[in-house]
Amino acid sequence: MGELSTTSLHDLIARFQTGEIGALDSLIRRTAERMEHFARRMLRRFPQVQAKEQPEDILQNALIRLTRALRQETPNSVHDFFGLAAVQIRRELLDLARSHARRPTRPLGRDQPDLGDTADLDRWTCLHSAVEKLPADLQDVFSYTFYHGWTQAQIAEVLKISDRQVRRLWVEACQCLRAAIRELPEE
């Protein structure tokens, strides 16, 4: 699984579990680059938010959330750690979507990009809210794929299930999320 399955990451989690404060700092540093990648990838899908937010700002806020969460909850495994990281970035993105939905948009000028409509933000908000409500196994597979950008083989390795099971869970998660988004009221 490349950099994510290294023994040092497992060791950092084990050291963090024993209360070593320096391990928390190392975990955050190891996660920052990956979380910035998530933020950039997610922003490309939502130009209305991308026009107003920088990936670095999203990263900073998500890392603050992750640090707070790690001070209250110690992950038992790499799986738990990345699950917690996915939750924090998802919450940050959801809060941004809600915030931007409340802000009035200025009329478009020659220099302003088309920022889309509030329906995009409604769908984004609905998606992230629906992910929070998925059963744990579906949420894990969806989060590792969508937020972390992992391959099916990487997910199968960390969850200790078959590639086929990962594909089945992915399809099921997508079906549940599509149904949740379809429930949005028409404007």
C-alpha cells in the first residue's frame, strides 16, 4: 500500500496509544499531505466552493479538527486513524458547503467565474450528510475511495476483506448515496 502501510505508521499509532505526545505530531505531519490531496480533489468537483476556498485553508481547519478528535479518541489501528481523518475532512467540507449556501452570491462580472447554483451546494451537503449515516462498512469503503483516493486492493488490505467484497460495498454505498441525493427537493 505504499507509504500508508509502512511499519512506521503502525508504530506511530502504537506510540500514540501509549500516550507519547510526539507521536501525535508525527501522525498529523504524515497525514497533512494526504489530507491536502483530498481537499484539492474534492474542491475540483465543486467549483462554487473552489472559487472561494483554498485547499490549504481547508487542510488547516481539518487538521485542527483531527488534532482535537485525536486528543479525545485514540485510534486502535491504521484503519481507525484514517477513518477518523476522513470524518474530519468530511465535516470541514460539509460546514463549508453550508456556510457558502447561506452567503449571497454577487452578480457575475467579467472577471468572476460562474460559481454554479445553490443546487450544487445542496447536493454536496446532502452527500456528506448521507455519508455520515451509512453503515460502518459502507462508510469505510466510501471514505477510503472518495476521500482518501485508495485503490480497491489497498482498501481490501486494510479492512482484511477481498477485492470483490470492496467492490460490492462500494456499489452498495453509491446506491445509498444516490438515493439520498435524489430525495433533495426540486427547486
